[in-house]
Amino acid sequence: ETPLVEHQSDMSDMAGRRIVQLEEAVINRIAAGEVVVRPANALKELIENSLDAKSQRINVMVKSGGLKMLRIEDDGHGIRAEDLPIL
């Protein structure tokens, strides 16, 4: 799987936001476990993503303090159809 990130400086405009593919060097650092120092940092980022997607409900599931599993489910807006090819 290829990690993705949403990027735009003006977070208030949902219509203009695009999902862009991370650089290969960043993908490799994530795969090697070099980016997320603490699961709490990852959890914070994932919850912020859910809030940015205008979620009304956010469900968090954690195993072993987030070291074995960290799953976020929300009811926010999903990926646009035109962004699916980069997955």
C-alpha cells in the first residue's frame, strides 16, 4: 500500500483539497518505522484527518498501546473518484 497525505495550506476550503502521493523516501522511512516515534503522534494525526474530513463520529481501536494496531474509523468525506488511481 502507498501512504497518502492530504495537503493544502487553507484547511477551511474542502473543495480545493487534494490527496497527493508521498515521496518515495518518506514512504520508505514510514515502512522502516522511522517516522512515527510514538503511536500517540500517529493517533493525533489520524484524528486531525478525520476532523478535517468533517467527521461527526470517530471510532478509535488500539492494540498494545498502538504498537500492534491503531485503527481509526470515521464518517467523514472520503477520497474523490479522480484520486483513486494513486492508491
